[in-house]
Amino acid sequence: MNTTERLIFHANKSDEALAQLWQNCAASPEKLAHLNAHAPAKLPGQETLNRFLKQNKSFKSWLIQSQTNKEFIGYLVHGEFFPGLPNSIGYLIGLPFIKQGFATEAVSALLAHLAANGNTETYAYCLASNLASVKTLEKCGFQNKGTIHHMGIESLQFKINFT
């Protein structure tokens, strides 16, 4: 994936990078609550997050690093990271880094990467209460397709076509 003006994306995840991601995005009760408030499956600890991001069987993931201070500020995922919902994107920007446009920049870069690699469409899902993600997805060109119920979770479904 290409870098952007402010972000670098890492497909290879070193233990040091994952430790910094945890510290920056989840290592306090407030940061972990932010992370879990927007995830379909709760991440109780660092090892669970590390296993999630290191697996590469049903989805790909990238760590997001700031070009300015070289801090790891979040992650992107694409594929079937939530069982039964293939060809989906997901992302997290850590609490200290929200409201700075990083989510829009990262999602836009991921969409460009997917389109350049032959994808014709992709999906995203978020809780209706997650207004920041709704706004980000709409800014990036996704269309809200309404509410779905999947594995006991009610989410908004978004779709974007690249053609």
C-alpha cells in the first residue's frame, strides 16, 4: 500500500510496532474503552489484538504510522475479519489521534489500494451510534445500504463500487 502525505502503512508487524500500537491505542482504560466501543468483538488484551493483526488467513491488515512522529496510531483490515462478512474493510484510529482526519486519509488509501489491485467493490460495517465512522465512510464514497443483523450485532452496512 502506498504512503500518504501523513501516513505510512505496514503489512509486516514487528513485536515492537505492535507493542507501540497497544501503548498508543489501548494501554489505558480510556483508550481500551474507545477501541472496544467500536469493535464487533471485544479485545480484552494486547495478546488478543496481536493475534488478530498477525493472522493472515482470511484478511490482511496494516499498521498505520504517522510520518511526523513515527508513532503507530491505528490499523486497517480488509477481508473476512468478522466471520460471514467477506470483502469488508475495517479500521481503528487510537483515541489520542482522532478528529485529525487520519481515518479518512487511511481509508482512502486502502480503497485506492483495493481498486488498483482489481477489486470492484468492498463493504464496511459500523454501529449506528459510531457517528465518526459513518461520517468517515460517507466522506470516502461509501453508500449506506441500511441496517443488517449479523451474529447478534445490529450494524449499518456500507458499500462502495470502484467502477
